[in-house]
Amino acid sequence: MYCYIILDVTVAPESPSIVLKIEGKDIASGKYYTILESAAVVGVSTNIYKVAHWIVAAANLAVADQIPETWRVTVTHGNTDTITYSIGYNLGI
């Protein structure tokens, strides 16, 4: 299974900084582990992060792996500056 995560930053009036993380869940321990972590996003942009077993890996953008059955996306804010964004995804086999 593959997954594309789309982070669309539409408003960044100050100097915000956010980092997106795609995490999978280990069914044995119940703990989450990092599959991909983005570089800091600091302005208005559309960013696509890819997880697929057939993809060529690219630092902070794409990883050659499969998305597990249970997964999540987290966003960590690096400062208190305001930012408006949305996150979408596409899953496939």
C-alpha cells in the first residue's frame, strides 16, 4: 500500500515553522514509530510527502516503505507564529 500526504500551507503572515511526521503503529507494543519526517516548513507552499515501496527515497520527502494498517500524521509547531494549513491524503494499493 502507498500513501501520499499533502500539506497545503495557505497563510503564513509571520515566520512560522512546522514539521510534519508520518508515523506507523507497532501492533505488538502499541507504540508509534517515525516513517518520514519533513524538513521545517516556513511559508506558503504545497508539500507532498510519499511513502511507497517502489519509490526512490528523497530526504524529508519520500521513503521506500509501505504504510502500515494503522498510521497517523502529526504536526509540530516550532514557534508561536500563526499559520493556516490543511492536510490531505491519497491511499492506494
